[in-house]
Amino acid sequence: ILLLKKLIVSKRAPRALGSLTMIENIDFYCTSHKNVDYLDDFKILTLIGCGEKEFSPKWKFFNNKSNINHKFVAYADLTAQYSVWKNIIKNDLKADKWISFSQYRRHWLNEKFNPNKQYKLNDLRNIILQSPRENWKNFDAILTTPFVFKKRFFERIKNFNFNEKKSIKDQFLESIGDNSKNILFKILEKLPPKISYDFLEYMSQNNTLSAHGMYISKPNIFNEYFTLIFDWFEKCEDIVGVSGEMKLGKQPRFFQYLNERFSDFWFKKNTKYTTNPICMYNEPLNKITLVGKII
């Protein structure tokens, strides 16, 4: 019996390794609006710069190729994602691999991260995600662990509504400020009607959000998503922008802000997804903390 058990174990191991090998192809793109040298030696990351700051040669910048860098004020890191989409992803939409987007201070975490432990920058190399997790073979999109919107105490008292949940829609309207409802409906009118209705319903009924414009998926899925949002956002620039009804001063990175909410809706509706934790690096404090809630 013992001999039989050993034979069974010895035959299982190669199959597990084989399935992992088939899904370990992943391209990591890390975007930033400023040059930071603490990522220069992370060979797994392709560093993508955006905005008007100067970058070291270790950062890719797409000024001489398809880009929307001149829209950085409103689009933020989305300008870098646009460049990756137009100049890299679209070149091989049939590629059987993962594409990952992160930011210079927010990173995907691997299974070694312990939320009860304190981490500093020199720990990042051990806890940053470097390959897909084995269970990802059952999914086609990975979102960040969500955080929860809650009403502050005085908000519940003021409106005699003691439900502590705050919807994504409520939070979004508060962040826009004056004439927010009118602006929201105007930008939703630029979407196809069915998508517009579903997105509004989603924002009204949910109070958890996988945010920060970070996601992992396949080239063909990103192509579908980016084609939709960049066409939509361009149509909205006469509503929100320098000459638009809503000035960017209230929410300067408006389209990235909107993208954080729409991507959560779109990927959850159109893909088989799971979540993965991310961390945030606080440079002044040299501290790495968990972002969102693992649920």
C-alpha cells in the first residue's frame, strides 16, 4: 500500500507542474507619470512612462508612435495603457498569454504576502507577483481585491437613513460636484443604450469596487475593452474637459476615475473573473500596505 501511494504521488507532481507551465506566460506593464528609480531593477516589469516628466532610458515612452500623451491631465495612466494597447497588444491579438497592468506604487501580490506582517521596499521583490497563479487557468480576467464604500456617520444622521452602504453612483456624483447628475446622464448617453442602462444599474446597486485601473486579462479581451472605452471617452470630451461643461479642476483625472468604475462593471459582466490582492508603496514612510479587502 505504501509503495502504491508513493507511485500515485510521483505521477501527480508532473501533471501539476505541467498545467502551471502552460499558463505562466505573462507580460507585466507598470505605468507611471514620474520617473522612479526603485523599480529599475525589476526585470519582470516593462516600465511605461506617461505625462510630461523626464524618464530614464529604462522607461518606455511612445511619443513617436500611437499615443494620447497630450491628454494626460484628464486620462492619467490611461494614456500609458492606450500606448501599450495600440503599439503592443494589437500586434498579436491571438496571443495565448496574460497582460498585466499595474502602477508605480501599486503592485500585484503573490501568495507569500502576509497581511499581518509589516513590509518595506526591500521586501517588495519577495511579495510582488511574478507569474500567474495556478487557479487562473479557470478564468480570463483578474481584478484587484475590492474596497467598500460606506456612508459617514453624519451622512446617515442628516438624511435619517441609517443604512451604512454608499453606492458607487452616490460616491461618483459626490466627487463630481455641481450639476453631477446632469453630467452623468450626458456621458452615459454616449454609450450604447443597453450598456448605458446596465452600467447605471450596476453603480446604483453596488458599493464594492475593484479600482485603480489595474487588471489582468488576455489580448483579445483588452482589445475589446479598450476599443469601447477610448471611443466613448473621446465622445465625452466635449462634456468634460477644458471647454466642456465640467471643468477638470474638480476631478483632474476624470477619465481614469470613470475608467476605474466602468472597468469593474465591464469585466465582471463580460468575463469569467477572479480577484487578486494588491499593495501600495508609501515612499515617504517606506511602507507597503494591503489595498482593498480580500473577500
